[in-house]
Amino acid sequence: MADPSPALVVEHVAKYYGDAVKTRALSGIDLELAPGELTALIGPSGSGKSTLLNIIGLLDRPSEGRVILDGIDTSTLDDTALTALRGRALGFIFQFHHLLPAFTAVENVMLPSWGDRGFPSAELRTASEDMLRAVGLADRMTYRVTNLSGGQQQRVAIARALVHRPKVVLADEPTGNLDTASSDEVFALMRKFNRDLGTTLLVVTHDTRIADRCDRVIELVDGRVQSDVRRA
């Protein structure tokens, strides 16, 4: 039976910067992401998308409010516990892949968990190879990522984000540097894993074609939720 509890809850989150003069980046954000939901986060530059993504990704703390991830109130955690939860429950896909050029595709998929464990276990390598097969790179596992196309590099990044089966994956402009055909392929992969694994995805995008194919579209304007539309 599917878990009915939200994968992620954001409660009354605000963020401001500065001391004498405060600049408010987010104002009272409330939202829930259901398990297996694919949500687009859109809005103009400066609307607070990156700030919200950093807070949801446990890379920054809110000035007010709290984030509940996988049932855990993250406001109660110290930095060490936040890092551990982030590594277990979250996956990240970026516009700029942040792959290490000196390493092969499979080594890049292994690296985050490899670093946590201190050694590359046989189980981790097997899981990483299986994930690369799943994203269509069975014949590119031992290629250095500098020898892969942009679309193939993004497939490696998707495999890296999903190899530890996180509860939530955050994707920041994952198709921003790709042509239309590669963008469609990358989105199709994200949708496949969203459906097959029940992974909750939050995708920041300026691409209306991508947003229109998501289950839900949340628009931020001036640090506030302007609209929140679930598609039938």
C-alpha cells in the first residue's frame, strides 16, 4: 500500500538577507509534494526559485518556518544530521552537470555514495552500472565524461541522482543547456523513473514545454506562490 504521507512539506517558509536592511527573498511559502508527484517550479528571474530550492535541498536554512522531509522536521537537526538526511533522502540534477572530468561515467555515478562510505563497494558499483544501463548508457560506462555528449552527460547526472533511490529529486534547469531533442529525451527519462520508482521530482524550469508535461505547476513571483495548478 502506498504511503499517503507527503514526501515533502514546506511550512510558512520565509528567507531574508541582511541585518540593518533586510531583503526578503521568500514570504510565507506553504506547499506539500506528494509521493510520486512531478512538479514544475516556474517564475521570473529573482522570484525566489533558487532560494526555495536551496532550502528544500537542505543547503540553506529558512529565516522562518520549517521543512519536513520524509517525515523528519529538519529544523530540529544540526548540520551533521542535515548532511546525512540530504545524502539519504535527496537527489540533485543540475543544469551544469557537476561531473568530474577525470572520472568515468560509472565512477561519477558512484562518487557521492563512495565518499560517504569511504570506499567503493561491489554493491555500489553494481547499482551504478544497473542505473547507467537504465538510462541507456550501457556502452559508455567506462568513458570519461568529457567524451560524452551533453545529453549523455545529463543522463549520467540523472543516474547519479537516482542510484541511492532518494525520496525526492530536485532538478534545477535540467534541460537548460540541451537542444530540443536532447531535452525531450532527458525529460522522458525523468518521467520514466518518476513513474517506475515513485520518485517525487521538483523541476525548476524556464521551458514551458517541460512545465506543460508535469503533473503540477507552481509559479513563484516576488517570493510568493502566485499560482499552484494540478493537471487532470
